[in-house]
Amino acid sequence: MKQGGIVMKKFIIIPDSFKGTISSHEVCQIIEKEIKAQFHDADIKKIPVADGGEGSVDAFLEAKPGKKIYVEAKNPYFETIKAFYGLIDQGKTAVIEMAACAGLPLVEDRKNPSKTTTYGVGELVIDAIDHGAKKIILGLGGSATNDGGAGFAQALGVVFKDIHGHPFLPTGGTLHLIKDIDIKGIDPRIKDIEFLTMCDIDNPLYGFDGAAYIFGPQKGANPEMVKMLDDNLKHYANIVHEKLGFKEHDFKGAGAAGGMGFAAKVFLNSKIQMGIEAVLDVMRFDELAQNADYIITGEGKLDSQSLRGKVVIGVARRAKKTKAKVIAVVGSMEGSIEDFKKEGVSDVVITNYENLDFESLKPRAKQDMAYTVQRYLTTLS
């Protein structure tokens, strides 16, 4: 890009957070500062990334003009709290992170996925529709729930009935009591909304790789509860099949956020997409990257899990059709650099260059990132 006869370098900064140390927003700020110090006239575009969990709304609002909407909604224990979502694209698109009202931090010391609900997430969807949103991006991650999204569906107007025909609000521990599902009362506006559900896992709804077995323990479930929750999700899937004709339970992402991925598909007919792919599409990454010189991405650890489509590899794969150099700024790397280069990564910058343990690294993580990025950028001059 030329300005006044000077060729400016174009940088796109698109990192994930470094979990527990640096947010994606802070990573962008650190790298931007170092670029400006080295390339005074650089053209810089920042796109902080969140995978659908906590921080997703803020990440979208930083990358695109918009506003945060605050609304009362139910928390995981059906208590009223102030939650939020974002509106972008002149109010046409809503970004909802379920962690805002169903997140694990909200239960504090009351972890119990047999009793928590996703009802509040449905309330946020309805409020976004009331505000005129025509597209809703639903971010899954960081949930305290294992209700298969039944609470979420109920907030949309779905009615779950027990053996006596009485309506009730199912939770992870009571999904087995569902004997009938009535969808006639679902908000009719939903059919006219484009839904996109972001998640960063590909687990099925139930089974040893499912929502309960893989994620139940971190939400407070002991082994006996995990088995019960898994059995209940299986019952839930069978009832959904019997009453609604939906028989898939093992599609990628069905088990995300305690089964919210399943509910998004069943009740919203939502597209389910890996978080980074959704972000790249919404931000029009392919268009932005066409004339970029450097694309700087990053995440805490570059390893075999990254190759399943996490942020660095997701960005590198999409950038292959451009002439940009893809630089991965990471805390650490495990595996052969050649495996990552095959996916489109040009260079890897490791910020934990002294290989410190987490507790030692945490207070100096930002400083180390600035130092290693600064040293690398001098090689580009």
C-alpha cells in the first residue's frame, strides 16, 4: 500500500488469548505497539479472537463497530442477573456469548451441572430479536450447564412435559423425566433469523467423548453424576428423535457447552461452525488479507490440538490463498515446526523463551511477549 510515495507495510493482528495470562485484546495491543515502533507508517488491522466463550462479545465489538446491550436474564440457578450481548453491523447482527448468563464463574462455589439451566441464553436471543437483529451469532463455551440446551429452548417457547403431561423446566438431572416436547409455541420470528453457532470442540452429545464425560467433572460432577448426566442426555436425544424426528446426536459440536450445540441445531436449525472459522467469515478476513504483507496470529500453546483447527492453524489455512507471511506468536510449541509450516505458518515466535513454569511466567508474560515480538520484527526491516 502506498501513501505519499511511501510503501506502507500492512499487518493484520488476529490472535487468541493466552489463557490465564494475556487476553486477545491485550495481545493485539502489545503487538501493535511493537509494530508501530519498528514500522512507523504501518497499516494495522486488529482482530482479537475469542472461540465462543467468555470475551467473545468484547472481541467482536473491538473488531467491528457496535454496542453492548445490557438486559436482565436468568443465571444458571434461575436467579435474575444483569447479562449482556453485542450488536454489530448497524444492529443487524447480535453476538451472544452464553457465558454471560450460563457461565461457570456465575455459580461460584455452587458447581452442580445436574441443577443448572441455560434458560437465560434463550432470553438473550429473544431480546436480540426484539432489538431487530436478523442474524444471531451464538458463542458456546465456559458453561456451568449440562441440560442439553433444554432451558434455552424453553425460553424460546418450547414446552417440555413429564409423564403426567405437566410442563416443567428440565435441567441436567431431570432430562430423563421428559416424555413429550411441544414446539408449537416457539417464537415464530426464529424461523426468519440466520443463526450461526460458534464452538471450539467437536464432541458428540453423549457417550465417553460426549458433554458429560469430557466436561462434566470441571463443572462439578463426580463419576456417579457424570454417568447420570450422560444417561439423561441419551434419553433426551431419544425423545427429540421420537417427538421431533431429529436423529443426529453425534454431529461435531453437539456436545459443546453441555449440549447447547445440540439444542442450537434442533430448535434453531443453526449452522454449527468452529469458532475461528466463524470469526474469519464475519470479519471478512479473506477480503482483508488479500493485500496484507504480514498476518500475525497467536495462542498460548501450538501443538497437535492446534492442528484440529484452533486459531493459529485456522488463520494460516485461510491465508494460504494470499501472499502474506503468517507469523505465529505463541507461548510454547510442542511438535515439529514442519507440521505447522505445512498448514501455512511461515515463522513461529515463542514468547516463553526461558521455558518457565506457569506461576513464574504469569507476572512477566506481557513483558516477554513485547520483547520477543520486538526482536522478531527487527528481522523484517
